Amino acid sequence: MRKTITLSLLSFLFAFTITAQQRSCGTMQDLENRMQQDSGLAQRMADIESFTARKVQELETSRISGNIITIPVVVHVLYRASSENISNEQIQSQLNVLNRDYRRTNSDRNNVWSQAADAQIEFCLAKVDPSGRATSGITRKYSSKTEWSSSANRMKNTSQGGVSPWDTRQYLNMWVVNKISGGTLGYAQFPGGSRATDGVVMGHEYFGSTGTAKFPYNKGRTTTHEVGHFLNLRHIWGDGACGASDYVSDTPSAEAANYGCSTNKSSCGSRDMVQNYMDYSDDACMNLFTSGQKNRMRAVLLSGGSRSSLGASNKCEATSTGGGTTSGGNCDRVAAYNSSTSYSVGAKVVSNGTLYQRTSSGWSNLGACTSTGGGTTSGDKCAGVAAYNSSTSYSVGAKVVSNATLYQRTSSGWSNLGACGSSRIGDDLDTGFPGDELKISVYPNPVRGNTLHVKSNNTNVPFTIVNMLGQRVSQGSNVSNGVNVSNLDAGLYLIQFRVNDTIKTKKFIKE
Ligand SMILES: [Zn+2]
């Protein structure tokens, strides 16, 4: 019955699409094009999928609440008419929508679905460009083009009239164009695709919640949806009939996309979650991600995930880089944390040599304090390390640079020591909130012997050691006699100490 559409209904639908365009997302078409052009993509995506499955299971079983992950964004505006050169205000309105939707502080949230979750992901316009200069996080460029094809991706290429992406390991690139061909509102590239085209694209009428944003797509949810794809979410109906999966366990199955706001729609034997950002409902109808979607997105951003460098990027910190003297570090003039002070959202404090910013639910780690003036900054950890050469035979412990990343040879392969350009090894990562009673440090680092010593005001601390793939390699219930690391291969590890509901993490190198 449902499949039998009469001629008159068809004419009605046709008339309807002329007056009110249906939501149409080009992400699956983009994936199909890429699969045809890139023979390695399927395998890379399968690898990401198996890592994600493991990581999601880990996130589901650990009841530790995660830290806020902040993603630096650059918006490239491509316009022909001056009205398409959207205002900074419209761009900021989109950032505000993303921050509300991914933190579940959107005013239209409700309790219809109990699995709705705060994804604990925030977005900021970049403050530092790829060459280290201060930036607004916005680029603007005129083009005579009246529309852009999603299959050609020319908006992402400077030599083809667009703007090439800023380093996609450090920035989420968003292109806002006058029009995408074929009535597409926006599209995204899934994790695993080419670095040259990574990011999301939206038409200006579907971007932000003011200015040229057009009803019923004027609440910024097109970008919320596309960024969901960028972070590995599929459409909630699994892009197929009942039984097709979106790889998320707590979303109901649905037979197809829903449009408008069909809140009473049921298919596949259950109520459809038309309010989910990954359906095709109108902006005003959408209001949630689920807990399962949250874990799936965070899996690509956390350690070992394919977008982990983006999750750790500090491009929203206006810090000076490079050698020479600095005019004051990021912690300059920031007061030390004081447990008896009440802090408002946005306030910054320094604790244990680390800068923190107050968020609506806790503290976000903005990274270690940088040089506080006078003196030179610490060197690039890749300085003096030779580039990888496939015809050289390397012994265990040898270091090389490849793709702007430092690697060290282990007995079984290569250990990733992180991106060049910053000296983050030995820095705290994902530490607990300032004011935690536990003080902890590990030594020697790097550790050459069998024992990693732990200095702490509490020896009854359970610990877990994970490798850079996020796999648990060791654990124990107290650290009074140090931690036996004799079984670990050479490489970089994280040791996590659990304190009540938070974890403290230290990096160490086994030599
Ligand atoms: Zn989509």
C-alpha cells in the first residue's frame, strides 16, 4: 500500500518539491564516488570500523565521563553575489548551534528519547593559521561560479577556483558556497578519505541561524548533521531498508529517511527517531544525538582514532610558535586555580603547569603552559631526525620522520610519537580537573629498566596501561612497588590512574 503512489499524489509531491525543497545530503553519493576513485578506501574504512567497535565497547563499559574535546574550525566562504559573502555573525551563529547541539544545551532538547546524550564535543574558530599567524578562522574568496558540483570538489582546490584545505589533521575545514548542484544542502567526507578534500560543505542558505539562512533549514542543523558524518555517523536509517545498520546500538531501525517532522512515524516495528540530527527532518524537528552516536564520534577523536590529531589540536589557542623570544605564553596573566573560587563558563585557570577553561559542565584542558617570555621556545621534537627511507634497514629505537610525524622503530613495527612541530611528549594528556586531590607523576621517563616508578600521595591507585592504538596492555590495583613494564615493547604508552570518576593520564616511553 505504502509503495503504491497514485498519479495525483505524485503530482502533489512534485508541486510540493517546487515550493519547499526536501532535505538532501550528498554524503553517501560522495562516498560512492570516492570508492570508485580510491582503491584503498574500503580497507581504510574497515580498519576504522573495527577500531571504532572496540573503542565504543570500551567507552560503554567504562563509566568514566570523558573530557570535553574541542575541535578547531576554519570556514572558507566562496561567494559570487555580495549577499553570498555571509557575515561573521552568521558564521558565529553556526558555531553556536554546533556547540549547543553537541553539548545538548540546545533549548529544544526534551525527554522524548532517554538515550539522548551530551557528546562533550565543542567547536571554536581557529585562532592560529597553518603558518602560525593569528587568524579569525574565516577565509573569503570571490568566484564567478554560480554552483559547485559535489563530485568535482573544486571548492576544495585553490587552483580550481576554490580554497585548498588547511591541514586537515589540525582543522575541521568547512566550505560555505553559493550553491551545490542537484539541490544538495550539504555533504561531508567520512573518516578515512583523502586529506586533500577532507571536511564539510554547505550552501550558505543552510548555514547558521541568521543572515541568509532559509526556512526550514535556518537553525543550523544541516551543519550539525554533516559534522556528524565527518565524525563517522551514518544516516539513522542506515541508508537502506529495515535491517540496514547505522552501526549504533541505541538508535531504532527505520525503513527510510523522514522528512518534515513526522513525530508519530513508525517503521520496522518501532517508533522512528525523527528528532535525530542524522535523519532528514526539518531543522526545527531535530534535537538529539544518542549515547551510542556520542561514543562512535568520540572513538574517532580519542587516542588511536583516525581523527585523534584533530581532537588534540590546539589551533584555538593564540600562542606564539617557532623560535625566538615570545611575548608571553598562553598562561600569562592567568591566575592559579583556587578551590574556593566559583568560576563562570569561559574563565581560565592554571593548575600543574596546565591551562584549563571552565565549560558548562567542568574543565576543558587547553594544554601545557607555553613559554612565558624571554627565552626561546623548546625545539621541534623532529628537529635533526632524518626522513623515513624505505630502502634503509632500521634498528629498534631508531627515529624517523614521515608525513610530518615522528616514529620510533619497535621490535614489531613503528610507534607513532606524534606530529612534528610541538613538544608534547611527557605532557599530561586528559588529566583530571584541577583541584583533584591526587598528585601523581611517573619516572624515569623514558624508562629503560623493568620498573616505572610512581610518585603519588596515594599508593592505592588502580592503573591501566594502553598503547597508542588504545589497546589495554597491562593493569594493576596499586602502585606502591612501581609498575612492571618488562613485558612492554619499546614505544609510547599512556598510563591511566583512576580516581573516583575521573582519570589521570601520563605518557611514558619504554625504551
Ligand atoms: Zn547526511
